Amino acid sequence: MDLTEKKLDSRVMYEGGFLTMLKDNVQLPDGSTSTREYLNHPGAVAMLAILDNGKLLMERQHRYPWHCDFIELPAGKIDTGEDILVTAQRELLEETGYVAREWTHLTTAAPCIGYSDERMEYFIARGLSHQGSKLDEGEFLEVFELSLEEAMAWICAGKITDSKTIVGLFWLEKVLHEGWSAPK
């Protein structure tokens, strides 16, 4: 069965600094029509940065829509035309002050399929050395070390609730402990 919805027309409802809200009229598989509202997002990267002591670099950052702090993996948006590895390298340095000698693309995930076309690219970063952070203007966060085991316990305890971080940590656990490899 073909489940494809065909775009009939599209209208920009809002255009911001990096998000655009669209409203499309679509033809459904049965021939009827409907509307779809969604955010166009440039995509982002998240890094599972593993220190020589085996711990991960994590961040605590205030997230305004929720009005509270979240525990997260280092992450950031992909600039227009930017290679995803370059984005990961840039964001790791900006947010944590670290550079990595070894990079492995882990997977791609779709975090918000019901209302956004955002994609999240995950990387494992190893061979870290500290160069000094270069946070973006208006960016405030705390960087700290956490073992994978502690991070998994924090997920169970509800201390880590950010979905990109949960996905990345579960992937890393499978790679390190169950021999998973990145999808081809």
C-alpha cells in the first residue's frame, strides 16, 4: 500500500533565525486532502565524547521552553551547507573546549517526526584534548564528566530526560557492550 502524501501547495507561516514553520495542503493516499503544519529545521549533531578515563563529557544547560536545566550530550545545529563532521568538531570545541583525534559517525535519528523535519547526527569522539571553550554569545552551560553507567542510571531515575541524549547513550551502550555498529 502506498502511504505517500503529495504536497499540493505550501505556505510559510513563520520564518525565524533558523526555524521556519510551514503549512502544506496535501493529497492523502485515498485522494482526499488535508493540511500539515511542521517546522523546517537545519538538523543537528550530538557528540558522545569519551575521555581517556572512560567518562563522557556531559552538559547541564537551561532550556527556556521548559524553564529548567537539562543534562545533555554536547550538541549543536548544522549551519547551511556545513559538513556534519565539521559541525560536530566545531560544536565540541565551542561547548566543551575539547578537540578529538578520532571521530566515528554512529547513526542518524529523527527526533520529532510528527511536527519537524529535524535530523540528529550522532558521533563518537575519542582521543580528546582540552583546548579551551569558545561558547557562542548568549550560551551558558556547565560541562562535567559522567560515566556511561551513571548516565544510564540517571535515565532510569528521570534525571536525564532529553531525548537526543537518551538515544545517544543507549546507542553508545549497545556499541560498547553488545557489539553494535553504525547502520550502513
